[in-house]
Amino acid sequence: MLLLCLGVAAPLIAIGSFTLYKSYQTLRLEASRATTFQAAIAVRSLHQWTQTQIETACAIAQLAALRGGKVDATQKIFETALKAEKQWHDLALLKDGKLIAAAERGQYGVKARTTAVTLDSTTKEFIATVERSGTPAISGYTHSPVCGDPSVLVVVPIKDQGVMLASVDLDSVLSLFHGLSDNSDTVIAVVDSQKRVIARTLQNEYWQGKDFSKAKSVTAGSKAQRGSYEAVGIADPVTRAYAFDHVPTTNWLLVVGVPVSEIYGQAHDWLVLLTAIAASCVLISVGLAFWATLHFTRTIRLLVKESLAIGHGDFTKRVNVPARDEFGLLARAFNQMAARLELNQDMKNMTDQVSESIRKSLDLDQILNTTVRELGQALGSSRCCLALVDTHCTLDTSDDELMFDYVWTDPKKGGTELANKSILITKHSVLKLILQQGSILSLDVLDDGVNTPLFENATEEQSQDWKSVRSLIACPITTNEGPLGIILVHQCDRLRVWTDYELELVEAIARQVTLAMQHARLYNRTKQMAEQEVLINHIVRSVRSSLDLDTILNTVTGELLKALGVERVQIAQPRNEGPLVVTHECHAGHLESVKGVSLYPDQMDFRVSHTPTIKSTRAANLLASTMQAFQAKTGEALSPNSEHDQIEPLIPAELRAEPITGRNTILGIDLDRLSKGYATFVETDDGELVQVPPDATTLQEAPIAVITDIDMDSRAMPFRHFLDQNGTRSLIAAPLVSENRLVGLLIVHQTENTREWTPTEVRLVAAIADQVAVAIEHAHLFATVKHQAITDGLTTLYNHVYFKNRLQEDLNLAKRKGTSCSLLMVDLDKLKVINDTYGHPVGDAAIRQVASILKTILRSGDTPARYGGEEFGVILPETSLFEAALIGDRICSQIRNCHVPGLGRISCSIGAASFPKQASSAAELVERADKALYVAKNSGRDQIRIYEGEESEASQALPAPPSIADTTGNAKPAE
């Protein structure tokens, strides 16, 4: 019926549409012709008007008075012209931008203008263009420079006299279109080349001078010289037929718009009527088709309505259609499907509840407790249990147990709590078979007094929990890595045959539980990794931000104590008191500190390397001669303490002894294996990979000591005294190795009880141990560099820079305390002669000998330093000048009596001065001591002199025997 109605209406619609289209095209063509004709008339009138204005202005400019430059005559001509031309506002003669003569039309008639005028940039540019071209022209919309009224300017150039400006009133433009715009709805607009409205017959007061660039006529006029279109303008909402054309010479755009209602006339009303008729035909056709459809599809609609109700989830609905035809058969099929979907909906609701629990919480205990409760209630069972497999963190499966931590019971249906929360999974039990195969099992009828087959190996006490079970469902929870647990549903009050729907429900819940456990474990693992990463990053930042080793190690022990939840964390390092001494520790408040305690009673070498050993004196002599030959050939000196790879090839094979290895194990950690072995990986029960060395069979043999119970582990026996002092029950010990040498040991203690360390915890300790080793190495390197920066490389005394800073510090301290501070300047006598005679190596040996004597004689608070060359400075805080003289005399005596290999005896000269008695500043103190030293060298050397003033002689030191350097006979009085 719908197609029939549309078949009748379609031709009518097509005919009406074609008629409408042809009529529209005819009327549009008529509108274009009418508006184009009016636009052409208006453009012609406007062009003639502009030419008239220019010609009139040119006629005035040709008068002799204007060309002759007669100002008074020009003024009178302008006044006469304004009286004749009512459309002009003013006339002006300008030369070089200055007003020569002008007249304007005022309120009381024409009058002369004598004041200066101001030209805007647009007017200046237009006048300049006219002067360059020498041709008169008329401007667009602007303001008169004389009276300031809106106008267009007629500019005429006058040779040698400038230009004449005539300001034309814009209303005179509107007067041209009175005949064309008698109808109030017809609009004519004149737009200049700058897209500003010069005049507009409709709403001229508002639009005059406004920017008209957004108008469609302006857009169309920029692309074509003339044309027409039909649209709604920007000035008012009336639909018009527009035509536009350009005015010659001025490039003004003239737009004429005529309302379409005036052009179409009665045809417009006929067009509206025809459109209404066509729309009515369509509506009537659709209405007839809709009524016919309702009448003939009543049965189908009933079937669809009930089916949609089922489809929307209301499974209680049934399709009530008599079974008289195919629709009845379809209705019965829908009813059967609804019954099945109702069961599936119950299952889905149950799984959705479990899924919602998973989404709302990552707490595994809460999820599993909710699961057993909801599943037991949904099945109407007596008891619902969820047991997880406990492997005891071992690879051996013989001790695996099921832990019944999640149990729901319904006492009204005979459900009781379990007295025993665990049961052993034996090798050939039904439980083991179910967990291995991963398939669900249902037992419908169990005889009274017979144990459940799943628990036939349970103890007598455990069997009491299962004797009341009459029917059950057992569904394993498994993953690709193995079984995780099992779901048990018990019926204790009656025999029960489990339906396929109930079995499918339990399997669906088991899949959701598996997903929940995987998510929870993944979350916990991710959380632990994130916490560990934060801890490691914090430690790394501490290492990078500080070179204070104590701060870094205290931070490490404190953070690791909180992260692992242990009672004590220690770092042991090699010290003089022992090979490994506890240097840093963080412990629980109830424990006592054991800082300073050594792990070993004797000194040991923990280098992960071997030292070559020679068997006889002959071999030693041969090695010495070989090392001398190596030095002569390469220039590189070797010593018995050089690297093994350099010395080993120099020892003949027959004279080599077996390598003597150091004690390279700590708590069972093989340091040789740690540095030389190739890593392998083993898989833990959690599916994680753990790095172990070659030949290792368990995690405890990896290059990190993991001890669960020190009473049961032989590796703890050599350190039992140390562990008893700490109260240790379990521990993790990670070596801190840097450049093949043990620099420390990171130890984590569990003191309250024994503890099964997880692979994640072991990896955390290992990662932090790596960072601690780096921190220790960096701190040692920093200390070495700092020491090298302030010490002299030849003598290992402090250098000149440190000497100056330390002297200033000691003087400031002496000033605060009100004590003395003395300075000795020591100079090795005749060093230049020694270098020239015996060579620089001998001179260096003499300098080192003097430095060694200074280290031996001086007190711990004194500061010896190499001041430069052969000169040394000795700072003696809280020492008077007399005491400094005694110390200097003792230094002279010791140096005089020493022997330098290859040289013999040497001597030195010393100058002394004291603060504040003889100097008030560090520079002055050094100057005074230098002067005393100069006196000592000029007085025969090998003596000490104290500074006594500029004009006084320094005190005489004790006479000394001549040094070996005196035998050269070439020494100068002072050096």
C-alpha cells in the first residue's frame, strides 16, 4: 500500500517540482534584467555628475587670477563660485600643503577662510597623485579639510600655483537617484574604491562612510565589472534582486537592489501555492501508507512487541500469539529462548557481581570472600569454599597444601565451619588429578558414613569436616603456569543433582576468580616494583646529590628498613679494626646498636683475583733482573705489586708456584663466581626469572646470601657470634663489589622470627647494593681527588694553595683566642748545585727527605707544606717565637744528620716570625719569615734566624758542620 501511494504521488511531485523550477528560472532572469537596467541608468547618471563636477572645477581653475597667484582676486572668485554652486561646501587653493586662499559655506552665507588646514594621510596621498599625473580627479568618501564635513573632493592641479580643492556635498549624489528609488524598498548604494559607502538611498545616515567590504556586492564587484544576483543584504533582512556596475574613471561601485516581491508580483503567490500543494500530496500519501501498514501488520507488531521486551532483558515476558500459522511457531521459539536467557541472565548477574567486586577493589581477600558468599547464596548450597594452593616457596610439590581461608556457610542448610583450614595434596589423590587436568567435577550422591573421595587421604581429624557432605562441585582455578586453587560447593542437608546451568555458573565464577587473582597479584607486584623503584630512585638521587658517604649510607639503611619491614639493616666496610666492620646501621627502637662490631676476627684480603707466587730466591732474582730490563726497554717501571697480567709473563713457567687465593667467600657468597661466572636464570613459583651463577641449584647459592633460618644453614656458622650479637634469625647479605674488590657488605636482618624471603625482596637488596657500591666508589674517588688538589705530588705535603688558606684560618683562630701563631720558612740549601751536579732525581730525593723529616718532627696540630721549589712552610699554631726557634733548631739538626742516597749530608736554612708580635696579617707574616730566611742564608746557611725588625740583625742560630753540597765550592750567598 505504501508503495502504491508513493507510486501515485511521485509523478505529481515530479511534475510540480519541474514546474516550480522553470518558473523560478524565468522569474530570476526577469529580476536580473530589471535590476541590471536600473544599475546601468544609475551608473550613467553618476558618471555624468562626476564629469560635471570636474569640468566646473577645471573652469574655475583656468581663470587668470588663480594662475597669476593673486590671492585677493582668488578669494573673491572662490566666494562667487560657492554662491553659484550650492552643492559645494568650500573651495581652497593649496600649495605644498599650505593654505593660500579658501572660502567656505557657513551658517550665514559664504565667507573667507584664513586659518590653516590639516590634511589627513589619505587626502595628502590623493593630492600627491593628482599633482604627479597633472590630471584633475575626484576622490572617494572623505572629510573636507576646510570645514570638516563628509564630502568628496574635486582636485584640480594649477601650474606653479599648487592645487585647487572643491568639497562636494554627498547629498548631491543621492539627488541623482530620486527617480530610480521612488519605491521605499528599492535601495541604491555608491561604494568608493576603499569600500566605504559614499551614499545610500536607504538608511543613509547610518551607512554613510561605513566599511562595506563584507557585502556580497563588494565581493562580487572585486571579481567582475558588472553582474547580478539574488540574496539578503547585510543592511536589512529583505530579499532583493541585486545588480552592480562600476563607474568609469572613479572606479566607484554602484549597487541597485529591488525587492523580489515587486518583481515576481502574483507569480510569487502562485509559487507558494504550488509548493503547498506538492507538500500536501506527499503528506497524504504517507498517511495512507501508514494506515494500511497498521491494519495489515497487527499480528506482526504483537510478535515484535513481546520479542522486544525479551530482547530488552525482561525474560518474564512471553509471546502470546495463537499457533495457527508460522507466526505461532515463531512465538514458541521465542518463549523457549526467553526461558534459556532467563537462566543465562542469572549466571550473568552472578558473574557481574564478582566482576564488580574485582573492579571496585584490588583487595584479594575481600574479592574472594565476596565470591564464596555470592556463589553459595546463588546456588542455595550449604557451604562454599575457596582454597588456595600453598607451595611453601619450594619447587618440591610433595608438601603442597590447600589452605581453606575463604569459607561461607549456611547453618539453616546444615553448613558448618571447617575445623581444619588445610589439607595435604597427595600425589595420587583425586584433588591432585583435578588440579592437574583443570576440569570441573560434580558428585551427585554420596553414601552416608563414607568419606568424600576428594579427601580420602585426609587425617581422622580433617575427615570430620567432610563427612556431612552429600553432594558437591569441585572446580579448579588454574592458569597457564599451573593451579592456583579450587572452588568447592557442598550440599550437606540433602542429596542433590547438579544441573548443567549450575556447573556452568561455577566454571564462570572460577574464570572470574582466576582473573581477579591474576589482577591482584599483578597489582601487588606492580606496587612492589613501583615502591622499589621509588626507593632506588631516592637512593640514586642521594648518591648524585651528595658526596657525603655517611649521609648516603644512613639514608640507604633507613629506607631499606622501612621498605622491607625488618628490624635491622647494616653496612659493613673494611676498616683498620677488621676486614668487615659495621660502619652504618639502622635498627628498630627496641634493639641495641652494634656499630663498630667486626664480622671477622682477623685481617683478610677479599680481592677477586690471584697474585703470582715464585718458588725460590733464584726465581726472585731472575724476576728482578727481568723487571729492570723491562723498564730499560719501555721506560715503564714495574714493582712486585704491579698488575698480575704484567708480572705473570715475566716469571718462567718452571719457577711459578700455584696461585695462592684469598678468602673469597662471605656467608657462602663466592666472590670469584660473582666476578667471572656466566649468569643463568631459574623460574620461581610466581613465574619470575631469578639470576643465579653457574652450578647453582637454588636461590640460596646465587651471588647473594639468602638465609631463611641461620640455625639450619651452615653458611652462618663462621659468623654465629656476630649474628647472635644482632639477634638475627634470617638475613640477606649482598656484597658491595667495585673494581674486583669487596668494598663492603649490605646485610638485612630479621630478628623477631624466621622469614621466607621473596625473589622481589632479594632483587631489591641486590639493586640497592649496586647503588651503594657506586656511592662508596664515588665517595672514595672524591676524597682522593680532594686530597690530590691540596697536596704536593712529590712530597705528599700540603701545597701552596692549602698553605695560604690554612695560614689565614690559624691566624683568625689565634686572633679570637688571643694566642700566638708562628711561621717557619724552611729552604733546602744549594738545591740548584745539587741538581746541576747530581741530577734532578737526586734533588727530588733530597726534597722528599726534608718533607719526611718535617712529618716526623712536627706535632699533629702543626701544618707543614711545600711552599715552592726547595722552600717549605711550617705553620705552628699556639706557639711562641721562642718555641718556634727551638722547633726550627731541631729541624736543622735532623736534616743536618740525615743521609740522602747518592748525595750524602744536606742542610737547610730557616726563617721564623710570629703573629701578632711581628706581623698583623698572613701576608706580612710570610714576608717577615722570608726576610729572616734571607738573613739565615746570607749568614752561612744551616741555621735558623728569627725576625727582629727591619734594621736589626736576626738572632744567630747554632753553628753547623758543612753539608756535602759545600764541597762543590760554587754556592752563592743566598738562594
